[in-house]
Amino acid sequence: MTVVTPKFGMGASVLRLEDQAFITGQGRYTDDIAPAGVLHGYVLRSPVAKGTFSIGSIEAAKAAPGVHLVLTGQDVAHLGALRSGAMQKQPDGSRAPTRDIPILCRERVNYVGDAVAFVVADSRALAQDAAELIEIDYEGEEAASGTAAALDPETQLVWPEFGSNRAFTYHFGDRAKAEAAFARAASVTRIEFVNNRLVCNYMEARSAIGEWKADEDRFVLTTGSQGVHSMQTIIAKQVLKIAPEKLRVITPDVGGGFGPKTFVYREYPLVLEAAKRLGRPVKWAGDRTEHFLTDAQGRDNVVTAEMAMDGDGRFLALRVDLVANIGAYVSQYGPFIPYVGATMSTGVYDIQALDVSIAGVYTNTCPVDAYRGAGRPEAAFLLEKLVDACARDLGVGPDEIRRRNFIRPDQFPYRTQTDRLYDVGEFEGHMRQAMERAGWESFDQRLAASKAAGKIRGIGMATYIEACAFAGSEPAHLELNGDGTVTLLIGTQTNGQGHATAYAQFVAEKLNIDISKVKMHQGDTDRLATGGGTGGSRSIPLGGVSAARAGEDLAEKIRRIAADELEASAADIELVDGSARIVGTDSAISFADVAKAAKQPEDLTGFGEFVQDEATYPNGTHICEVEIDPDTGQTEIVGYTIVDDFGATVNPILLAGQVHGGVVQGIGQALSEDTVYSEDGQLLTASFMDYAMPRADNFPFFHFETRNVPSTTNALGIKGAGEAGTIGAAPAAINAVTDALHRAYGIGHIDMPATPHRIWSAIQAAEK
């Protein structure tokens, strides 16, 4: 049977509608907006990681040229702190207390970059100059900056009243069952490693504009976000202590989010407070250094993991001891990230016993929160690194040990030891397909060529599964406009993924109109009362299905109106190229005329809401091949193959873009990116001079294809795809590097990032 892909519908390779504006400089980001009379804010930040401080005088700053306002902690004492509601239950059923983020610090600072004062002036430069005139005495104290040592008795306490740097304790699994499995195991493989801390580094640094509309008796906040409604709720209720309708939040174009633009930061209520006091708009625009210092960072785990196996190399039990750094304060979703990651501990494998212990720890560093994948990349890296170590210990191939332990297709639906319910999966199928595409069987020939050239070579794989598009919904609203175009209102927020294109495909297919006739509107709490925002790869699996249903609803209303106008039955009306036509005739009415003929406004609206009861579980295999120069430690990725199962493909071009970007971020963590704090809590990697972002010339052509098994939990069979590239990439890259080092030097472990210096040092140590 031939499957015909509609011109604009689901499955079509439609080019992005957004790009014309972006590539011609017509994008409109927060920092492009300059309301009349706008003033500019600057945040004075702590230069010490831990200590007390006192402000001697702000008079010189207030008198400085162009200065309109200086705020300190005492001035904003009426504002509520930023609180996390994401603390999960501990083994005893309790929830650990949190340490909230004050809008401005009073008397004590807890990391370099902690906010101390806010200065508003005619320009950012004048505000910054004035901030330097504020007299502050800091009494620095010894800081706790390292994850591994955070719980050592001699380490200084971030919050002395707790008596420990332990922020929380989580546990998954059945300890007694796991211990019994380890006791009868034929072999046990153990690894220890660091999952390095990352700085997000989206292209558009954060900025915000606050306005007070006296005539409306409400605030307006304009800022790049991943969802305006959560911003509205948190800032209004938690911080300003007003009704949410007293705060309008607007998000224009956003230059990357990756998780950290979900969160409310101090600058947002500060510009609102300043705007109300001054009666003028106030803008704050952060620079790259501020991003490094203060935007929520990612990962940062120290891990010990063990796998118990029987005599045939089958996994009996997994034991994990994980220390997760959460920084100086508890960020918005910070405590949830290691928790949700741990729910994916057993991955694609049939492991019947589990014992996972997690300790969240405070340190005098920037708070840690969700970063692309939010716990699931950490879980996949742990497991796939451990599985490769098991294969080396047993002397079997990495593909063979996976094959022996995969959850089989006939075992689905499969409930894991952490109560995740996988609906479908064919893991061996995509692993085998990836191996064929990557030339796995001919690797020895390429290895010989590398040896002849004085290089070493390795090949590594990672077979992952993740949970995303979690249970819930994202309603979609459609409006037929007087010119025959259609407006979609939806509460997700594009950060560059291509929502306007993907959603338009669903709607255009149902209305049979050109995709350019569908206009998307997001990012305004005045236009839409509720919305779940963008995160966890939820937008298309949830919002896309709702958009399709809204299209069906509007199509039915258009047919009814057209039937009345054309004196026909609605069942005889077809929608064709922006008009409604009696089937088999030339008698038709345009959508524009349908809009004019409507008797009630609601006749021109469509609504759809898909409620999903379970997460989707995308999965796949990544294979990375590397060549390393042992004289320099320089790694070149010479091949990269991906075969993913995303259930169903909405737009192959958009999908490839998401996967490529995710792979680059994952390999960036594996080979170059690292956030380094000194012992006294100074951020040593606070610019691109020291923090090595991946570059285009670090990568080969990515071979990407899908081998989809439709999801049974999603109405259209879709599984989320936005984070998957990141999840598979880091373990595949490190497994490839480790394979090269092990083949040539017997080196079985290297931590991320596997930089040239780290690789070279490992080789030198092995040769001694």
C-alpha cells in the first residue's frame, strides 16, 4: 500500500515558517523592545562565595549622574522569596526544608553572583558606574564548592543551621532484594565517575522589561521564557503577593531556552518593583558573564554504580549511590531533577532488582536545575557507561551484552522497578539498524588504517530510553479571521524549535488550507488564560494533538456555516484551498466570506484538548566513532549514527534539527564543556575564554534516521523528541573514547569532559 503524505500535514517536510523573519533580521526579542521613557537596571553581585556583608552608604550611588533608584535588600523586604515546590518525599515520608532565593540579599551572600543591590539609571553603563559607588564591606568565609566533598565532616556548611550540607535524601528500589541479588551474582562490575556541571549558554542572554500601568492597576512583564503562565503565577503569588490577573506576562521571540528559561529569576520582580516606584518602564539586560554566574546550571553529579550479573552476563541488580549538587539555594525544580532521572535508572534493560540512593547537597555555587533532558541524560549516561564496563569485564561485545539484557518486545507493556510503564519498544531492532548504518562490522579495517597513521580509534554505542511528554494536556484554540486566515492560540512557548510550523501542519491538514494561512500566537497571558509552557518535550505530543482536534472542531463549524450559505447539507461540504465547496460542483464560499456570514463569534472558533494519561518513551541507539592523536590527546569524531524511535514523525526537517542540536550539546558535555569552581567558590570558567563550547568544525555529518514504533499512550502515536539527542550522545561519545583508550592502552575509564589534556595525561600515566 502506498502512503501519501499530505502537502502540509503530519509527516511532510515543510520548511520553517519562522525563518524568513529571523534570517532577515526581523526577529523581535526582549532586548529589541524599548518602551518610551525606558530606564535601565543593573544588578550588583557578590564577589565572594560565602560571607556576611554590610552596606555602608548608597548616597554616592543615588547622586551619580543619570541614577533614578537604588534598591537594597531592606528596600525589597516586602517581596517574597523565590521558593521551590519540587522537593520530593524522603524515605521516611517527609519533605526536606528548602532554602529560598531572596530577591536581594540582606546581610549574607552564598555564591559568587548573589544579588546585593539593584541600580536604575538612564543607561546600563551609568547604572553600573553608580553601583561601583555603593560602599559594601564583605566578611568572607570558607566556602563549600565541590560536590564530592560536600558531605565530608571537615567541609564548611552552607547553611549551618542544618548541621550538614545534605539538602535531601531520596531512595528507589528494594534494598533487601538488591542485596540478595548481589550476594548470588557470578560477577559484579563497579564504576565511579563525575557527571560534569554545565552552563546552558543559549544564544540570547536573559533580559526583562517591567512596566506599571497605573490606569490598569497592574504590572506588565516582558521577558524571554518557556511559558508565560508559570511566570505569572509565581511572580504574582509568591513574590509580589498580588492576584495573577494583576500581572500580564509577555514573551516575544526567544533565542534558546533548554530548561533554564523556564525559571523565575530575581531580575523579573526587580524591574517590576522599580517600574512601579518610578512610574517608568525599566529594562534589565544580562550579559554573558552574568549568564555564567547566575543562570541555573545543569548536571553536576558524583556517582558510584554497580551491576550484579549471573554467569551468562544477564543483569540481576543495579546499585547506585549518587550525590547531586543543587547549589547554594533550592532552585525552582532543582530537587526534582535527580528524582525524575532516577525513575529511568534501569533504562532499556530487564533489571529486576534496584537500589538507588540520592543525596542532594548544598554548595556555595550557582543553583542547579533542569537543563536539556533534566535528569534523564544523567541516568542514561550512568547506565550506558556501566553497561560498557560490564562488557569489558566479561570480555563480550557492547552489542552482545545489550542484546542479552534488553526488554523484549513481547514483555510490553513493561513496568520498571521505579514504576515507569513503558508501552512499546523494539530496542534490538534499532541497535541492529544503527550498527549496519555505522559499519560496525568493518570497524577493524578502519582501526588498522588509524594505527598505520599513528592514531588510535574507538567505536561506542548508547541505547537509551527516556520519559517525556508527561501526563497532562495543552489545550489549543483556533479563530477564523475575517481575511480567511486562522489564528492558533496555545500555551506552549517556542524557543526556536519551530512551533509555528509544526502546529500549522496539524491545523492546515484539518482545514485543507495553505500552511502560511495559519498564524500562531503564544506568550501573552492576556490572550490565553492558561498554558503549560514548553519543557519535557511536551509541546508537539500534547499540543500538536490538541491543535489537530481544534482544527477538526473549526472545520465542522465552517462546513455548517457554508452549508447554510450554499443551501446544502454540511455532509456535502468539502474544504479545499481556503474555501468550502459543495462536493462535485463549482459552488463554493471562501473562508473570508464564511467569517462574514457567521452569526455568533463562537461559530468561528475551534477548541481541542488531548489529555494524556502516561508519559511517552522515545528510545534509540547512537553510535559514535572517534580517532585520537595520542601525541596531543585531540579527539576527532569521524562518524556518528543515530537510529531513533519517536513513534511518529511530524516534520522530518524539524525533527532532524532537534536531534542534531541535542547531539551537539551531549557531545559538548562529553568532550569539552566543564564548569569549574575554585576551592573558595570563584567561577574559573566564566567566559568563552575558559568554557569550551562545541563548534561546528568539531563534528562530522550526522547520519540520522528513525525506526518508529507508534506510542500507544499518545493519540497520534507521537513520542517526544526535543531532548533525546542530548540523552544518547554523551554516553555514546565517552564509550567511543574509552573504547579507543582501552584497545590501545588498557584504560577503562575517563571522566567527562574528555579533553585533549585529560586524554593525553591518561595515556602518559598508562605508558609509565
